[in-house]
Amino acid sequence: MQKTLKTIALSLALGIAAAGGASAEQVKVGFAAEPYPPFTSPDASGNWEGWEVEFQKAICAEAKLDCVITPVAWDGIIPALTSKKIDMIIGSMSITEERLKTIDFSDKYYNTPAAVIGPKSETFEPTPEGLKGKTIGVQVSTIHQEYANKYFAENGVTVKEYQTQDEANNDLAAGRLDAVQADVIALDAFLKTDQGKECCDLKGMVKDDPAILGAGAGIGIRKGEDELKTKLNAAIKAIRANGTYDTFSKKYFDFNIYGE
């Protein structure tokens, strides 16, 4: 009888423990399995690190979510979300009208501006007037190509297209271009190389056009998950207000990644 009572007590204890563990529901956070420094990349031990990893940890702590990092191939990340293999996407996914047809987003958590760089020996503004008579390089099939064609090409600026950003940067360094437009993070990385340090500097950010450049990166969630969306939006606001966002951002960037 005593053994039976002990067995029942043990079973009850295990049941309570299991119930307590189940109450802390895990949230699988998906991002691209391919390294994307300085946002996400694995260290020598295979642990993921980077700005977006720190952002994810801060958001989950603020929203009191038990988050598990879940790398997913980028081309299958939205299907992984809609099929509930992951619960949200924190992977530098731009908020676009096309994606909003399938999933929902939190408020933006960063909006990397488009920038223009040029030779250190020249001073000009990243505007149609400042670039008039010059040749600017852009990568083909990008938002920067679309932007340059809309704002610069019709105002006396020659727009030269390249298959890769590296090709445009190399031509700028070689003096075959007057300027290059691209994402400020990509250009900042180039300016920190020996080649970039020697030749060029940042001329500034172009005037924003959300219709072309997008509305920033948001946390992707399934449609109808309004409670989660509310938690995430509140967490984004909170870590920006309490200084957490700025603290970890300054470790990676020397400019305002959040945007205007």
C-alpha cells in the first residue's frame, strides 16, 4: 500500500512538472540558414551571432517569449511560417505589399537607407542636382537601379548597371565611375576595406521613397495572430525606449539603422 501511495505521489509530481513545463510554450524564430553578416552568421562552434540575433533575444525577453532559433532555407521561409514549422521570421525580411498578401508583419524594426558613395576628392550631395553630369553605378535588378532610373536618369545623370555590387565598387575605386548607390550597410562594408578606405567616402543618404525602397524590415508572422503582433510591436517600442536597441546596435553600426 505504501509503495502504491508513493507511486501515485510520484506520478502526480511528474504530471505537475510536465504541466509547468508545457505552460512555457516555445516560439520558433526562423531566419535564413545562409550567413548574412553582420545580421546573422555562425561562429566557429556553430552558434549563431550578429545584430539580428541580439535583436531577437532582446525582443523575446521583453515579450516574455521562449524563443528557439530555427535556421530555414530562405526560399522556403514563408512556407515554413504558414505551415507552422516556425512561428515568426526575424530575418531582415522587407515589408512589401506582395508579402502582405500571404503573411502579416510587426512594425518595422529597422530600415536601412540607400546611400551614395564617391571619391574622397569630390564633394557633392546624393541628389539629382548634386549628381548632374556624373555617372552613377547600381546593381542590376535591385531597388537601387529602379530608384536611380526614376530620380537620376531623367535629370542629367548617367546610370550604369552592373551584375554585382563588387563590380560597381571596383569601377568606382578605379575612377571609372563618379558615384555608386546601394544599401548603406553594403557600402559601409566596402568603405571599411583597404580599397574603400583609400578611394572613397560616404556622400549621404538618398531621399526616401517607400514605394521603391520599401517600408523596412519587420517580423513576419501568420495572418490572424493579432495577440502575438501586439506583443511584438510593444516589445520593439520598449527596447527602443529603454536604450537596449541602441546599445547592441552601436556594436555593429556607426549610423542609425532604425531609419526615420
